[in-house]
Amino acid sequence: MYNQIVKPQTLVLDSAPCNDGSGTFPKLPVSWEEYGSAKTKDGHDKPIVAILPFFLGSAHAAGHKAVKDNKRVGIGYWDALIGPGEVINTDTHRVISFEPVINDSFHPGAINPATKRPYGGTFPNFSLADVSQIQRLALKQLGVAHVDVLMGASMGSLQAWHFMAHDTSFVSRMVLIVPGGLQLSQKTRTLARQWVETLEHDPDWHGGDYSALPKDKQPKKALLQVLTDFWYRVQFPVDHSLLYDLDDMGWADIAVAHHALDANDARSIDTVLAALDDKQPKVKAYKQTVKTLCERTDHNVLLWQLRSVLTYMPTVALMKSDVFTRRTLKADDMVDIGYEASGVSDILMIATKADDLLDIESVDDVIGMAAFLGARISVLRLPPTFTHAAGLNTASPDSILVVKKRIGEFLKPPAKL
């Protein structure tokens, strides 16, 4: 536990990549939070733990935002892991946690200095390759030359793979929770594409130029539709009978009509929601979370972050890396087998079979590549009671003990000889 009030900080990058490296954005703000001091008591630089944000998440990983009636308010999502003597030990490490690049302050509603009007639809896209470069530039501006541990949950894991792929020597170890592999599964990519299309086809969206509209005229229907589907898949276990590809709906209807498929096995998210029992605590929590997300989420923030997810291709950068090249040559016996390019040495992936958003098969697929690159990789497979949401907030009682124990073992320094 990090028992301190933590305020976000912001730096500005003079020039940052955008539009998947084909453009640059001037004066880009990057927000982060920091836990623990940068120096040890004897004045040495502490090693760095960098935490990358999950989808629609924030930089607020530890500490609290205020104290009210002697109670901590606004506790960070990984507060149970971070603090003096905790598994992410602020006594020994400097911990830096990033805000998503696209967030409530920096999005298409921001003012374009050239026009004095919101960017709207002219706002650039930021690929995950761009995001990883931005995070690295921000760390270097903060005086960080190397990251000891790179951490991320969900979309944070996707950023971590890009981060590592673009500069394999910049990171020593990675801890990825409810992660994706080096490629998005067909299901994840299909869902993200559907959600993007739903948001772009909202008649109130106006190509992104809606910020001047009254609040009651701003797009709401598509936002609710996407967040309802998204959070159901985050909070509830994977259900293989729940259709995810809208193109399959017609075929499902035909199969039901010809008795080749039971109607209960051909379900869309609408039919699932209609059958939910509002008296169940989990259902109440789900609906309250969706309501809260809808109230605080800007349509364009959701859309631009989803567009980033669809750019996920770390293997492109990885296959150009020195580590990959050397390992390939070594496999062909064309170089001295004693040569080893520096790179990530240890990776811990904490995944669950119940994940309905990032398929555990994509986690299994990455093990061979990691070993090829010379990384020692281990996977903690959580029981089916753990959903994707369990990795986003380790304060939940069902996840904290097992996750905390495994991360502690992974990060434990080697015994002194």
C-alpha cells in the first residue's frame, strides 16, 4: 500500500510521432504519476518500474487522491502491489505510471492552436507503435535511460510488447497481466473493428466534430452500445456461445430456423443482457460500472483508443531488432554462438482461461518466440473464476493474494552469494 496523496504530473514533448510514424505532433502533453523517490538514501539512482495504462484506464496505479472523514479516497488500481516493502517496492525502485496518450485532457476536443478551435476529425491517430515511442521519449525526458521492470495489464501489455520490440535493450523484465500475445486474436480484432464502426456510424458523431454541441446533443447511443458489450466481456467469464462477429448473426438465424443450432446457443449481447437477473450483486455491479463509464467517457476518447488497438503489430518492429537478427543468424550457425545481444531477460505473464477479451491462446503462442529471443518466460494461469477484470484491479479480494505472491516471487532479487 502506498499511503500517500498522489497528484498527476505532466511534461510536454516538443515533437511526438503520430499517424503510425508518418507524422509528428508538436507540444504533446504526457501525464504520469510517480511513487517513491528517484534516489536511494545514499544518492544513487533507483532502478525503474514503468507501468503502462490499460484501456480507458489512468495513471493512478497507487496512493490515493484525497482523505475524507479519515478515509482514503480514490485509491489506485494496483495500490495493493505498490509501496514500501510491497512486491513493487518503492524503497528500492522508482515507480512511474503513465496516463493513456489519448485521455480526458488530450483528445479531438483539444484546441488546435492554429485554428483556435477543437481539432475534431482532424486530430491524428496514434498507433501503439507511436504510443510506445512517446512513452520512451517521456521516460528519457525524466532522466530514465533504462527500465528494470515494465508492467502493463490488458492494453498496457500490448503497449509493453511494442515498447520492448522497438528497443529490446531498454527493458530488462516485463510483467504482463491479463495480456495479449504478439498478435491479436481474430476475436479481439473483430470486436475492436465492430466497436469502431459502431462509434463512427453514430449520426450524432459528425466525424468527430461534436464538441460545440450541447451535452444532450452529443453522441450517446453508440457509446452506450459499445461500453455495454465491452464491459460485459471484461467482467464476465468467456462464453463461447456468445456471438462476437456480427457477420455471423445471419448464419446463426438460419441455423436456428433449421434446428441445426439451439436458440440459446446463438446469442448476441442484446439477448444476453435481456436475460440478466438484476437482483444478482454481480449484475448490479456490472450495470453500475457501465453507467459510470458512460458518464465519464468521451465518445472520441473511446474511438481513438480503439483505433490504436487495431494498429497492434509489434512483430514488425521485433523482426527488425538486433536481438531477432542475431538469434536468426545464430540459428543458422552463421555467427559465433557465444555472442548474445542484450534484451529482455525475464517475462511473467498472468493470464486466465476465463478471459473473454484477450484470448489465452495468444498468450501460449508467444512462449516460443520469447524463448527464441533468449527470454525466460513463465505463465501463471489463473483459475476460471478470474475474469479479465481481475487483472485490472488487484484490490479485489479474489485476485490479490495469488497475483501478489507470484509477482513477488518473480521480482525477488537473487540471493547473495
